[in-house]
Amino acid sequence: DAGVIQSPRHEVTEMGQEVTLRCKPISGHDYLFWYRQTMMRGLELLIYFNNNVPIDDSGMPEDRFSAKMPNASFSTLKIQPSEPRDSAVYFCASSLYPGGHTEAFFGQGTRLTVV
Amino acid sequence: AQKITQTQPGMFVQEKEAVTLDCTYDTSDPSYGLFWYKQPSSGEMIFLIYQGSYDQQNATEGRYSLNFQKARKSANLVISASQLGDSAMYFCAMREDFNAGGTSYGKLTFGQGTILTVHP
């Protein structure tokens, strides 16, 4: 397996534009996580899914953020409209069911810059 | 409320010496998992070591060991014989494994991280 695949790797957009980040989890993984990493706030959990169903979206900063998982092999994180303070590295991770030695595998991240 | 706390923003160690990175956690669940990840300057997240809440022995993976003190709710990472390549950000994480019908089953949250610098 190629691991967790995120696209794009880098995104530069203007304030007010819609941004869509994409993630393909490892095949067979039940859980998918979206994280945001900034210097100020560290690595924040935004939302996570179990079997394509959102379980906890309490970390989503505001209504401008939305995430979907239409099937087991694809998830999107959308920001509309984007703002400069959304600039960060966004990670997607996937894992098998909880319990036992089942670590989360991370994608390479998407570095988002909103100007 | 912060569930994972890493109190050391930065640590320095001499090459070939051992270093301990601190991590404390807060949970009332009986079942959970603790993880350490390494993030080098290139940005990827690399899994290092896992400790389950019911594990009797401290986890070890090569030069990495986890000093698990359940009563104190601490899960410190020990790196023995530090190498220059160990210079990176290190994150402690906790996964909630207790399924009581709540909404946090499987939730994986991270601490703020500790930047480790290894000097030659």
C-alpha cells in the first residue's frame, strides 16, 4: 500500500477563495482523522470518521470548515471562504479500529497559505 | 480541557547520551493507548512507540522506551544513545479506547510537542 495520500502538497490561495484538501486513507482502515498544525496551536484534531461517518467534529474551528467522507477511500476538507489565519499544515491520518497496537498513519500533509 | 501535556517546549542533549521527554495525560477511561511520534524538519509524522493502558511492561522499540507510570498518568519517552538524526519535534498522543457509547471512542489527540536538539 502507498500509505495515506494527500493532495495537493502545497496550496496558495487568496483570501475568500474556496479550498479543498483531499485524502486517500490506507485501504482497510476504519478511522480517518484530519489535523491542523500551526506554531501557535500545535497539532489540533479537527474531525474524525469511523466507517465514513463523522464521529466528533468539535475541533472544526467554525462553519467555514466542512469535511466529508463519501466512501471508504476518499475524504475532503473544505474551507469556504478561506482566511489568512487558516494558513497551516493540514494532515490526514488513518488507522485500524482502536484497541491494541494500531497506530495512526499520517499523510505527508498539505501546506496551505492564504494570502 | 487539555488531555495531553508536554511541558518541555525544547530539550538539548549531547550525542550518545540518553534523554527523557515528558508526557502526562488525563483520562477517566480504563482503556486507552499512548503513542509517541517524531516529526523531523521535513514534516512527516513518524510513529515511534505504543503503550497500552493494560500493558504490564514498559514498551521498548530499539533505542526508544516508554516509561509508563499509570498511577501518575505519565508516559515519558526515553531515547538512549542519542544521534544527530534524532533532532526533531516529538509528539505524545493518547487514543481513547473505552467504548461506553460515547463520542470519543477512537479519538486520537496530541500534545504540543517537544523540540529535541542533539549536539555533536
